[in-house]
Amino acid sequence: MARRQQSEDDAPRLTSEVPRLRTLKLSLSFRRGSVSLVESAHRRVVIVPRAPALFWVACADRECREGGHEITDAVMRALRSGEAHFTGEEPCQGTLGAAESQCTGVLVYEADATYG
């Protein structure tokens, strides 16, 4: 948690990276294979004036260790291109259980942005 907070503090601000960005809303859902890991999508409204240009989402699987979904590059590429709506998927980078098998969780995200 402290490492994540430090990364957010050190990251450039979203407004300095994409000055025309006015609003950003993310819809996040998680699945393993074809099975949803959460009942419904989590909706996140990004407070653009304060937000870091960093998009990392923790894995939804409680058994996952050191996992998460790094979507900063994909999100920033879309925002810099001025895309109003974009989607993507990102596999988890963590491990499961004592055998440390690869987590098979997948983040599915959908974003809506406005520019001015």
C-alpha cells in the first residue's frame, strides 16, 4: 500500500500529460476464463485535476499474491490520442497458492473520456 501511494505521488499529473482531458470514467470488471470474479462492474470516476497519470488496479482474486493489472500505457495512449471511448483487457501478474502458479485473473476495462 505504501509503495503504491509513493508511486502515485511520484507520477506526473494527468492534467500535465493530457491537458485537454476534462472527465474520465472507468468501468472495471474481473474474470477468470469465462467466469466473472465479481458480481458487477466497479465504476470509477477519475478526479482529473488531482489524478496521477498512473493506472494500476489490484487483482480481485483474494488468493492472488503480489498481483495486479498495469494499464497505464494503454490508457495513456488512448487519452493522448483523444479517444472518447476505449476498452481493453489485462491479465494479472500475480501468483496463486503455495505452488505459486500464475494467476489467471483478467481485468476488463471500459473508459469514457471527454475533452475540452
